[in-house]
Amino acid sequence: MCFNTRVRNVDTRMHFDVLTIFPEFFSSFRTTGVLGKAVESALIGIDVHDMRDWADNKWRQLDDEPYGGGPGMLIQAPPVIAAVRELEARGGPVRNVLLSPRGRVLDQALVEELSREPRLVLLCGRYEGFDERVSEILEPDEVSVGDYILGGGEVAAMVVMETVARLVPGVVGDPGSVDEDSFAAGLLDHPSYTRPPEVEGVEVPDVLRSGNHEKISRWRLERAVESTVTRRPDLIIKNWERYPTEVRRLIRRYAPQLDPERA
């Protein structure tokens, strides 16, 4: 069974095919908010497929006990392989992504890489995961959304779709907001404020109400660097080479010990 939000449009800029045993998970996800609007306008396509449709038995059973014993059940390889190959044959380049805790951890660099693909097939495991031959035969990219265990790959697939879709031109109304997102420049985002100007004695910084856009931009950059060196110093080490001179200068001001050149 395949649940579509709309018929696939040849002009779709990014298409996701999701393989899962719980297609109902995605019913509201793909019709809500920015992503829902992108699907409605055919910028994004999402087809959700029930892996049980490729089961080779009348009970539509996919799981079985692992060889060698042990707890839990595994999803059998043949139905998954058949499903992926059928989707691949429907046309257009495709990149297979298996959501797995042992995969490459999803970060902004990987999100940007995936956003350049016209079509992604997302494989959502359950139980104790897939028979290893799914990976051995299909050779998908294995992706993790973090060092923790989820009940299945569905939530992880939503994370991938949400992050990747934001980078598809036209999905986010203001492209500048994407450019300024946390991690896009290797920094956390700066603090943001809205009305009212005072809440329980805490006021919006004067500079943000000054109307001086140059000073506002400077304040935001300084606060972004300060927040990053305080909360996520690992990002400084990871992104040092990509930082412009001014960002490096600010890092040296707030946390000189993070400067690899001085080390």
C-alpha cells in the first residue's frame, strides 16, 4: 500500500520514497507546516510505502528470528531488497539511505550533500533492525540521527526529510533564514527576541531596537560565536578551516584555547 499526498510531479525538485511497516506515522507529517506547503506546491514529493506489500506470504509477515539465537526479531532481506529495486526501476536517479544507529551521524554537511540528490529512498527499520544482507546487497548509505536508540527508523526519516527539504529552493519562503540557520556557517544561532520589549524585568538588548543594522549584524555575530564556544566548542574545532578571519578573531577573544593555530 502506498500513501501519497499527491500524484508525483515530474517537476518535483526533491522526491522522498519512505519504506516502513508503519506508514500511518507520516500522515500528518507530510501535510503540515512548511513541508506540507512544499508538497502541495510540488516542490517536494513524498511517497510512503508499506514494506509488507512486498512480503512473500499471505500473512504479510516480514520479521523472523535471528540465526544463532538472541533477543528480538529481524526484518527479512528479500522483501526489502525487492521493494527498493522496484522503486529504483520506477525511473530517475535514486540514493538509498538506511536509518541506523551505526551510520554516519547526520550533520549539516551531510544534509547539504543529500539535498543535491533528486530522489532519496529512506529505509526505516524496526525490531532489532534489518537482516545484514540488506546492507551487503543494496549498499545503502547508513545514516544515524544521533547516538541513542529509537524504536524504529520513522522518526529518523522525518528528521532527514525535514532538514533536507529546507535546503530545496523555494521550500522556505525567505532564503536568508536558511543561510542564517544554526550550523549553516559552523556556528550556533544568535539569540533572538520579539515583542513585548520587557518580560519580568528582562529587556530586549538596546542594540536590537536601535535601527542600526550594522551594529545589529555585529552584535548577532558576536553572540553567535560566544554561544558556540560556550555550548558547542566541538563545532569550533570541526569548522575552523571554513571560518572567515573575523570569526576566528572573535573565537580567540572568547576562547583562545580553541584556536588550533595557537595550540
